[in-house]
Amino acid sequence: MDPHAMLMLQAVASVFGGILILVALFVLWNKSQSPWLLLALVGEGVSVLFRLAFSVAPTVLGAIPMIPLVWSITGLLVAAGLLGYALDESKRRT
């Protein structure tokens, strides 16, 4: 397979996966209105924007040293939001 086509397929799969996670988080947040899920939703939304931006202009964004750090922080926001929600739910169910 053509290397350019493989890169495009990888980018599309990454963005699509992020969008599916966004939809799942929105469904959970819409039902519970949890601020933890809102945090995870915002973090994943920013992460999807980064994925889209890297799909369009990888060399431009790759030249900015702060981008990988900020992108990693969005992952931490998603993880913290999901952990906070899970802890709240486990307390609520016991």
C-alpha cells in the first residue's frame, strides 16, 4: 500500500476513534451531568482538535515544542475526568 495512503488511513482512524470517544462521553455526561465527565469531554475534544490539526499540518505543528506537552495534558484531563467519575459512581452505588 502507498505510504501516503497509509498515513491518511491512520489519521482518519485516529480522528474517528476520538470522535467515538467524544460521543460516548457526551452520552454519559448528558445522563449524569457529572463535572468529571465534562472535564473528560473537554479534554478529549481538545485532543481530537490536535489530531485533526496534525492530519492537516503535521510539519507546522511538529515544529512547535509545546504542542506535545499540551496534547499529553489533554490525555491527563480525560484520564482524571474518567477516574473522578468512576470514583463518584462507586461511592454512589455502595
